[in-house]
Amino acid sequence: LVQQKEIYSENNIYTKPYKNDRENLVVGYQGVPGSFGNEAMLKYFKNIKEAKSYEKFEDVFKAVEDGEIEYGILPVENSSTGGIGTVEDLLKEYNLYIVGEECIRISQNLVGIKGATVDDIKEVYSHPQGFEQSKEFLSNYSNLKLIPFHNTAISAKYISELNDKSKAAIASLRAAKIYDLDIIQKEINDKDDNHTKFIIVGRKLESSKDCNKITVVFSLDDKSGTLYNLLRHFAENNINMIKIESRPSKNEPWQYLLYVDFEGNVENEDVKKAIRLIEENSEYFKLLGSYKKVNKL
């Protein structure tokens, strides 16, 4: 594994404060109009010159890296089903940085063409997260065939185009409206308090005094006490960890990477010290982002 370049290099951090209300931004998201990514984008950015949609999460990363768009917005965690591993893995693989985050309430709904009822349906299309967040409702209809799609809104669009009463989708109310579908069953998600957190990624690590959250990823050696010896640097420097999640390393079997969100600013001396100590004692380390955490809903 290759070590990242010095994270505090003056060329690596913008001194100009990051603002999501800059004008004429070109932004990308995964899905189609009516997707939750599209909704989160409209909530977060104030002035968008052009919004571009992409089929896959990785397509958004590639578009940012290639300069086709300035920023991309992607889901990273759901309050019911946890982290979205594909996006977390892509954060490590691409040389991009988290510059902001947004959170929206997720309402999953069973939608179909005009006049369709639950009794008519034989197949349901949705993103795997849509199925996962609606397990309890779907358990009552074991006869339904569940077909994964790239996105909930794409599923709704597909159902609209098929115009077949036997096929339905799990999607948002906004997607149902955009694609002229009926709401067969409203709010089928297992938990009422169902939210998804999105991250905004860009090509540069952007920092300002308002940034109060940091995300890092580092490797864990298969040795006794490794986890404790790395995480103690947070406690010893009075840093509050918000989230810890492990992901399998794709380079070595049974090796893991630890993704950690914690409170702080990269210019704070205690934060600098903790990050450098972890970096020095990890075979692999990457600072994934410094940004302002979203306010609670």
C-alpha cells in the first residue's frame, strides 16, 4: 500500500473557505431526477449551473476526478441499514476528498401505474437499499419477486415506461409524481425515522474555520493490541469519535481498513497530533475529508 502525501502541505489544502453557495457550479449525482441523491443535491447546493446524472456511484467519482463536474454527491450511510460499503470503498480508491455533507429523510413507497393495486403486483423493482429498508412490509408479500436496480427513481421511471400493472417500484413520492405513478402503499420503510446521510466530494481538500468534522481511513495490522494502540491517540488528545467502521482490504485477504469520523478541525494542534501519530503507525493512511457536519434534522 502506498502512503499518501503529507496531509498538511500548503498545496493540498485550500485556504479559501469552502462555500456551497458559490455560483455556476456543475454538480453530479447518481440516479435520475426524483432520486434521493437528486433531492439531497437540491437541498445542499444553492446555485447550480448544471446538474448531471450518472448510472453508477463510481461514474460520479470518475466525473469529478476527470473535471467533468466540480462536485459529486453520494449516499454514505442510512440510519436504518448502516454504511454504504461501495461508496466507502470508492473514497479510498479515488484521490478525492469529502468537502461537505447533507442529510435527508427517506420515505420509501410502493408505486405503480395508474389503477394498479397490491393484488396486481408480481414484480417489484428498486435499489437494494429500498428493499433493505422495507423488509417488514415485503415480508407480508412473499409471492413478490424483488428485482434490484441501480436506483429507486430509475426503478420508478422504468415502471412508468413499462405501463404494466403487474410491476411496481419502491421509490420516493417525488419520483412517483415526476413519472406519473400512483402511490399503492405510502411509507413502507420499517422505521419512521429513516434518514440517509450524503457526502459531497471534490478534487481538493478544502478547509475553513467552520469545518468541525474529519474522516480518515487507515489499515489495521493483524496483531494483538493494534486497534487500541491506534484509537488511543484520539482519547489522549481529547477528540470525540463519531463513527467507526471496518471494511475488508481489497489488497490482502483478512486485512481490514478502519474508517473513522471524528469531531475537530485540521488546523487544531490536538487534531494534527492525533492524525500524525496514527499516520506514522499505520501501513496505510488517508485523510478523506475535512468539512462542516450537517445540523441535526
